[in-house]
Amino acid sequence: MKMKIFSMLLAAALTASLAGCSGAPAQSGSAQSTPAPAPSSSTESQSSSAPKNSGPYKISVIIKATDSDYWQTLLLGSKAAEADSNGKVTVTTDGPPSEIDIDQQVSILENVIATKPDAIVIASTSTDATVPAIEDAMSKGIPVITIDNKLNTDTYTSFLATDHALAAGTAAENMLALWEKDGIDPAGKKVVVVSSVAGTKVNGDRTDGFINKIKELVPDIQVLETQYGDNDITKALSITENLIAANPDLIGIFADNNHMGVGVAKALEESGKQNDIYAYAFDADADEISALESGILRGLVVQDPFGMGYQGVQYAVSAIEGNTVEKDVIVDATVVTKDNMQEEKVQKLLYPGK
């Protein structure tokens, strides 16, 4: 079973690597798996050792939103780590309904800290709002493993994430390659980013990564003002419909998460513009995969939420036991297209845990 591969990470020194969950994001169309980097003196973090209880380690995993398949997949990974621990770990999970429910996530985190878990694994929606609570947890000897969103603090045990700017840039590279293949000259034409929310580092990095790379590759391209859909599929649909109607020379759209990707895909399908506008999106839920199969979306920048959930729990275990763990870990991202989506490694990313 796939999850068993990772069980070596429970070793005290954390010297074994987690296959497929670290290293620089893969370039166009590849699905490379590289081992987690070995701890080094410049990036290691010696966690404060939390007192060991007499029973299984209690690890709380908090996600950004319960309404997202992406975050549900991360929870599957964390539960797989629990199952593989042979009773050593008990994982509890929680999260707000939507990524815009920042205050609710902060309340969840504060309540979790009050229960005195042995460790916390959290994908924080906000770059700043959860910082006081996370610093409080660390001061109380509770290791905190952060995932996905870089916080404005160095007070955490480990941080696991994709290089979002670099990964978004690969979408721009793939978009240009496809234009060239189809004989489209992008000079003077328009592209736009449809973003989930403003003000978060993850979304900002993805937006900037795409825009900076497409401008570098096509200096004469026109980049429209970024549109924000409040993580709402219906809003993303409406935004995209308006963009299409107002910009007949629009040839590219980048959606920075799965909800925005689904909204963009629906708008392209309903308008019949999927052959004229090349759209790429982050993540890979069932609707996005369907849109990719049908050619409405040209590519998906796919992370490894299952692996991050699994690895986050294992890093937490090592920190609980007082071992040195890697401070910052870069996790692979892969551009998935209709051409490579049937490859075995890609299928494992699209359908993790199966």
C-alpha cells in the first residue's frame, strides 16, 4: 500500500525520506518524485520536546476549508499516517467551512491549544491571523507543523509547502508552449488571473508567479487586472463570463485554486470559448479533472496534499519525541495535461490513496 512507503519516517532521527513529497516543483508535464532533503545545519529546527503522555500521541490537524476536495485529501493523508503508526498516533481533524472564514479558523486553533495536544499540524488560511496562537502553542511546548501558507513568524517547528510562485510559473511556460504549438501569436493579446482571495501569501505568490513569468516570456502581452472570486465557484463563473464578454482578444486565464478553476471551466464551456482561451488552474478536484479530460482546461498545477498530510503527521511525531526535523521543506508540484494524465505517477497524484 502506498502509505506504507512512508512509515520509515517514524524513526527517531527522521533520516528516511518521504517519496514524492519534496524537492523543487517538477517542470512541465513531469511527475518526478524526489526524497525529502536531509536535515542540514542551515535549515534544521530542533523542536521543543513536548511531554510524552502515557497513551497515543494526540495530533490535531487543522485545514483551511472543509468544502474543498483538496483539503479533504490532506486529511486522508494524515489519517493514513495514523493508520500506519500501529496505535502510536491519534489524529483529530478540524477546519472552517471556507477559506474566507479566517476568524473561525483562529477560534478552532485556540480551542485546540486549550486541549493540550501533543502537536498541531495546520494549513493556515491567513499569513498573520493565526500567528499569535501558533506562537502561544510553541511557547507551551506544543510543536506546530505548518503546511502550504508561509506565516509571518519563524516560530514554528516545520513548514511544508510547494514553491507556489515557481509552480505557477510552470503554468505560464506550458501556456506559451501550447500557443506556439497551435500557431497563436500572444503579442498584444490579453491574459488574466482569477484568484481565490486577496491578501494571502499563497494566492499572492501564485498570482505573481504566473504574471511575472508570462511577462518575462511575452513582454508585449497585456495582463488584465487580477480578479478575485472570494473562493466561490459561482463568483468565479460570473467574473469569467464578464471577462470573456469584455475582452474578445483574451487568450489565457490562470485560476489559482480548485474553486476558481471550476468556475473558469464552467464559464468557458457555457460560452463555447474553450478552444479560443487557454486556461490553467491550480489543484485537481473531480470537476477540474473532468474539465481537463474534456479539453476545457489545458492543464492543472497539481500538488501532493495526501503526501503533505502524511508527512506533516510524521514530522509532528518526530518533534514530539524531541528529534531534529527539517525547518522548511519544498514539496513537488506537477503540471498535469491531457497528454500525461494517464501516466501512473500522475494518476497517483490525481487519485491519492487509491
